[in-house]
Amino acid sequence: MPTLLYLHGFAGSGSSGTATYLRNALYPHHTQVLAPDIPVLPAEAMPFLRQQVAAINPDLIIATSMGAMYAEQLRSYQRILVNPSFCMARLLTFGGMGRKPFRNPRADGARDFKVDKEMIAQFKEVERSSFQGITPEDKELVYGLFGKHDKRVNCQPQFLKNYGQQHFQLFDGEHYLNDNIVKQIVLPLALKLLRIQ
């Protein structure tokens, strides 16, 4: 059974609408969709995700925003990076600190979390590993999907510089996905990469 790993964005969870849509859409194709809650602190998140991919060995990773920043570093796997946020430290520095609510229910029941200088420092540290050790084979495995109207994050230049235009695609959307974008843009590419007719 093919396995897809979905990695959510900042303040999100594995119960996001995108994960639910993918799970329902791929169920008839006998494809398992796993969507864990990513640890809030980056120093915990990367080891957690490396452990996940080692245990799961996913056929495809789809990741959005912050999750796509992490997924970019998970070398040798097929990855679709949707509106990747490679500059989380800068965004949080100018986006305000303090307690923030989760946008979706978390498995552990947590309702909010704290953005502080320690979290920002950890994002800076993780971001230092972005785009390191990219091989020609890796460039073939990574796809970048970017909303034309994304006013929150614009990391197109970083993607193009490191991965080129071959798998770069703009779509008529914003930063956050909706079911229509997932259906029209993300799902067809996922089916193609999973070799599902």
C-alpha cells in the first residue's frame, strides 16, 4: 500500500483540512495518508520528522508552509513543497511573540503555544541546514508549488536558486490551501508521483 506523509504548517496539526481532504481522496486508491502533529519547537521537530520518515519510508511527502521548510531537508524522498516558508525565524521575529492558538485540534489536546526568543533561535539553527547537500537526484524529487497571491510568504527566489524551474509551478491561490486548490493542483500531482491512474 503506498504511503503519503503530510506535514502541516505553523500553528497547525495533522487534523488540518488539507490532510483530511488528501486522506479521503486517496482512500479509494488504497493509499495511506499519515499526518502527525509536528512538535512545536524546531529542535524537537527535525529529529521527530527524521524518525518518522525512517520508520514509514513514505512514497511521497506533501508539506505546506513551515512543514515544507522541514520537508526540504528530508533528502532522497519525493516531496511536494507547497508555499514553503524557508524564513520562519524572520517571520516570527516580525510577527509578534507570545501565546498563539493552534488552528486545528492537536492529538495531545494542546490549544495554544508560546512564540519566544528561544523558538526563533531554534528556527534560525534549523534553517541553516536548508538547501545543504542537494544532489542532481534530489532536484528530480522535489516539486515547488507557489500561490500567486500569497501575501504571507514569498520564498520563490530561494526555491528557484536551489532547485531551478523544472519542477516550479505557480497556482491561482493564496498561502493557505482550500479544498478546491488541493483538488485541482496538489492531488493531480500527487497521483502522478504515486503512479496512480
